[in-house]
Amino acid sequence: MADFGRIQFEGVEGIRTGWKDHITSSFVNYRIDDTLIDCGPLRQWQYVKPFMAEKSIRQVLITHFHEDHTGNVRHIRDEFDVLASGHENTCRQLKKGFSISVLEKVFWGSTPKITIQPFPEQIVLNDGSEVVPVHVPGHCHDMQCFFVPDKGYMFTGDLYIASAIKFLHEKENLGQQIDDIKNILNYDFQTMFCPHRGVVEDGKQALNRKLEYLLELCGNAQHLSGKGMSVKEVTNQLLGPDSLAAYLTRFNFSKRGLIKGCLDVQL
Ligand SMILES: [Zn+2]
């Protein structure tokens, strides 16, 4: 575990923490004035806490319930007296609690059960700019992107990560994710803030590249499958073979999962 340093873009500050300085092994907490976006994983609290303590935080907005985004919700409530807010599905999920794999427990840590509050009717930053939550349920049922029209910002939760993803979790819905990306591309933004990738200054173009990549992958996968190839064969041809990690997790998060998802998408 380590602090991989700060991120600064215009008025947005970030801190990247995690196991490795890599997109899937680390997490960026973003702060604009007195607003924090997501809470970071529980195991990174020792680094997130001093970052939090630098400025007084008025509101914490949650993109979705996953443990890397919500692990410190309770710490922030108990030590900084700020109760996070989220979509009603996020509130329900965090109140009920959720289980994660042993690997995820070691890696990020579990989010403790907690009651958070629903988003207020209007979310505003310190300077009066409005924050508009947009529901994008393809990654998980509660996920939100946060659009800041005055600044051309889009906080994308786990919608982006990379233009050319290679893996899909079995709980993700690829067809819905493609619809989510199309939906977000309708908004007038330039800069994308991804909690794994970091700040993407040509955000709209990057998200558009992801859409094109996914549509092409779906087309190719469906074409090969139509010729009688198995999912494993299509995966090997388009993405290369799955690693040992995919076998160990019983293909929960795998290349094969992404190809399966591609075969279910209606083009
Ligand atoms: Zn997630």
C-alpha cells in the first residue's frame, strides 16, 4: 500500500493510493473545494485521511457502492462528521451490506454497513456550479456519473477505465454499458475524471474511442461465433488467452466474460 502522489487539474485535486501505480491497482480520490467524490478503499485510509484533513469537507458524493469507492464512508462520518450522499440504490445497498471475494478483501478491504443520505434535490459546489448525477447502470445497478456543466467536467465512476478494455466482470451488463456511454456522450463535457485512469483531458474523444472499440469487438465476436467458433476460441483469437488469474476466479473477471458479453449485445 502506498501514496502515489497528487493530481491537480484546474480546481480539482486528487490523491492516488493503492498497491501499484497502475490503473486497476490504485484509486484516485478527487476533491473540488469542499466536495469529495467517492471515499476510496478502506485499506488506503491512512493516506486518504491526511488528504481529507487538509480542507474542511462539506459534502461527499458517491458514484456507486463498490468497495474501492465506499470503503471509507464510515471513517469520514466518524472522524470528519460528514455523511456521504448517493443514489437511492446506493443508500439501500450500503445499508444492507454486500459481500466481496477474499481477493478483493485483501486488496481493497470491505465496506462496513452504513446508512448514508440520498442526494439533495440540488447539488452545488462551493462556487455555485451545479453537479448533475446521471444514472448509468451497466457497471452496477446504482452507478452515477457526475456532470458539472459550468466546467465541462464529467466524473465517470467506473464507466471508462480504458478505451480498450480486455476484461468484464460477470455482474456487468455490456449492452447497458454501451447505452450508458452513448448517453454520457450526449452531454457537453471535455474533461473526464476516472478514479482509476486519472484525469483524461480529451475525455469525450476517449470515451468515444471506447464506444467504437466495444462496437467493433462485438461485431467481430459475433461474426466468429456465427462461423461456429466456441467462446474460448473467439476469446483466444480476439483478445488472447485468459491468464491464470481468470481461472482462479472461475472467470468472474475475464477476457472470456467480455466476449460472452459481446455475444449478448444486439447490434
Ligand atoms: Zn465499480
